[in-house]
Amino acid sequence: MYTQIFGQMKKQLAQMDSWLMTAATYADAKKFDVDVFMTQRLAPDQFALARQVQIACDAAKLGAARITGKEAPSHADSEQTIAELRERIAATLTYLEGLTAADFGDVGERTVTQSRWEGKVMSTHDYLLEHVMPNFYFHSVHVYAILRHNGVGLGKRDYLGTLSKRDA
Amino acid sequence: MYTQIFGQMKKQLAQMDSWLMTAATYADAKKFDVDVFMTQRLAPDQFALARQVQIACDAAKLGAARITGKEAPSHADSEQTIAELRERIAATLTYLEGLTAADFGDVGERTVTQSRWEGKVMSTHDYLLEHVMPNFYFHSVHVYAILRHNGVGLGKRDYLGTLSKRDA
């Protein structure tokens, strides 16, 4: 299950990358700087697009690192441009691609903790389903929503990507 | 896995219900009709809040029905008020509560199809991870985002709900 759920997050990160490309095409057509999107947000006390992309990447990256125990690359959250956000997504995908089924092999028995949990732990299973995935989708859907709110032409197919349909 | 993933969707639907309650409290405090939220949206060509709630409910309900083969109750999408949307969420939860681990017992071998897939099928597994879950989160996060965009005071804890933390 872990491999498949992280596989789905990889797919979703690649879709996010495609939304940023679509945003760049839109900006070109409308003759504005695509990096204007970096600071767009849906509410004054919500994170802007750049931070939403960073956190979506980290939800997948740190989730995988905490579950597998395989150290993740550090990212400084210093991206200033859409192009740099796309590099961040690519670096996250490279890390996730490097994980194997064996890395997830015995994680079902393990627990996960974070410093702000004051000594409490979660099972890896609960952590994945209750924290990593909802958080990942929260921030990736906000990226999509910020772009749509600002006129970028995205639809459900751009969100879901290609489905594994086959002949009956 | 199916039981746990649908368990997580039930939890998330209950959180969505709490957001609507918070929206009602906010509307009362600001002295406007909470049902104004029904038609709010983030882009003119995106669904408004009411439809986002309906589709989030249906993503869970129809996903479970297609995967288990257990018929789901029909809903007319005729909700006119926030109170009626809350009933819709409750009805969806009642249906999902009625499913047992046994209902999901042998689904791993089955396939799922929809009329618009032109005869193609997906494995239940792929369908759940690539379609049901991303779609469910897409619409539920849009509900949250529409409310936040319109001033309702929600935060990440309202989104995630209580985590299954325990002593180490």
C-alpha cells in the first residue's frame, strides 16, 4: 500500500508541475510575468502559491522519510520563481523515485513522531492516512485553486492525470 | 486498506460538517445569511460551494458503491441550504457506516467501470487511489478553500481533525 500511495503522490506532483507550465503559457499569452503567481493566495492569512508548492513537496518527501527512515534531501524554501518551484518538484520526485518497495517493507510495525507531538507517536499506517495524504492533497489542491482563481485554464483532467484504464 | 481509506474519508466528511457549522457561527456573528455561502465559488467556471459538497459526498458514496457492489442511496442534488448540505453529509456517513470489512473483502480482484469510459475498466485498487481519493480531496479542499476565501476562520486542525497519536 505504501508504494502505491507514494506512487500516486508522485503522479500528483507531476500533475502539479504541468499546472505550473500551463500557468506560464497563460502568463505569456496575457503578457504578464508568470512569477506574479508566486505571491497569490486565496485569503490574506493563508499561504501564497510558492509556500503551498513547497509544503506539498515536503508532505510527500518528509512523509516518505519519516516512514522509511531514509534521509531526505534538505530544501531551503528559497525559491523565488516558478522555474525554481519546478526544480523543487523535480528534486522531490528524484528522492521519491529512489525509494524501493524494500524501503517500505517492514514499516507497518514502526511508529512515527514529530518534535511538536510532545513525545506522542503515531503508527506509520495512521500517519500516512490521517496526516501525510490529507496534508499533501490540501496543499496541492490549494496550488490548483490559486491558479484557477487567477484565470489559469485547468480542468479535472489536468488534476487527475491519466487513469490506468484498460480493456475489460 | 479499503476499510481504512474509507474510514479516513468518513473522518474528513465529519470535518467538512464542522466547517459548515463554523461558517454558520461566522455568519451569525457578522449578521448575514449563512446560505449566501451556497453559491460562492473561486472562479466563475468552477462549481460553487453547494456542488463541491455534493460531489465530495458522492466521491465517497459512489466510490464505495462501485467498489463493493453495494447499492448506494440516491440523492437528488436539490439542497438549497447549508442545513440541507449537512443532512447530505449525514446521509453519506450513514451509508458508509453500513459497510463492513466483509463488504470490502474480495474487492481486490474486481474491476470498476463507468459509462463514460467507453467499455474500459480499472482495477478497484487503481480506481480507489487514482480516482476516488484524489477526487474526494479535490472537492473537500475546495469547500474549505471557498469558506476560507470568504473569511471563515478555519485552520489546519479543523481540516485534519484529531490524529491517532498515542504514548510512545
